[in-house]
Amino acid sequence: MTDLYEPEPDVAPASPRVRTRSRPWHLLLAATGGAALVGVLWAGLDLAGSGGPAGPETFDLRGTYTLTGGGDGFGTCAGSGGYADITGGAAVTVYGAAGNVLSQGALGTGRPAGMGTCVFTLSAPNVPAGEEFYLVEVSHRGRIMVRPEDARDGNVALSLGK
């Protein structure tokens, strides 16, 4: 009789499986760290993309205010008599169509423009765009309506006097 001998193949004995247990605090730590990282990246990308908080569009209202027949017209320019309130630094208030105050500025230094006439620069910063019209008041002299395009383009030309 013939013995059939078949050698067993060289197989390394199977290594015993080692089972590791995840501890709950490891999972909690990983989840918290991941959420924090996502939050930081999200906030950073949002700020980087927008350039910071966006606000409403504004412009600086600019123009001139001419005082006729009430200024001294010589040397330093300022109102006199009943127009004494018209001088460099006098309040300029810009109102919206609803009558709400939008900005406050001031008259600049006046320059003589003939006998008894002074021309002042007029400005008010950060006026919100988008109004149907603007009302501009110098000192307490009453509100004058200004078209939005004139307000934006620096074409405000107001006057007081004879």
C-alpha cells in the first residue's frame, strides 16, 4: 500500500485577534474637536469672503452754502446781524424723506465773494444712500429738498439772503 503523503502547506499560525475597546470619552473628545474646527473654519471663511460686516452704502454729502447780503465779505467770512449764526462750523443736518436725521456735518470756512457775500463749503459724512430725496438744513434756517443724484455727486448748492 501506498501512503499518500501530502505535506501541509506552510501557513503561519493565525495570530490571536486583539480587540480594542473605544472608550466613550475618546469619541466625545474627537466629536467636540471636530465640531470646533468646523466652526472656526466656517467663521473664518465667512469673514474673509465678506471683508467684514457689511453695512448700508453711504456717501459724503458735499456742496456750497452762499450767504448773500448778510456777510461781512471782507477778510474772514461770516454772517452778521440777523445772519450771525452763519459761520464756519455752523451745523448742517441731513434728513431722510421720512424726516429722520441721517447725518450731521458742518459748514467749512467761508470765502468772500463780493460785497456782503460769503460762500461756505458744506459737508455731512456717511449719509445712507437710497432715499427718495434728502432735506438739508443749515443752522436753524429750514430744510431744503435736495435730489439724491445731487447729494451723491457733490452738487448741493444752497443759499440764504437777498
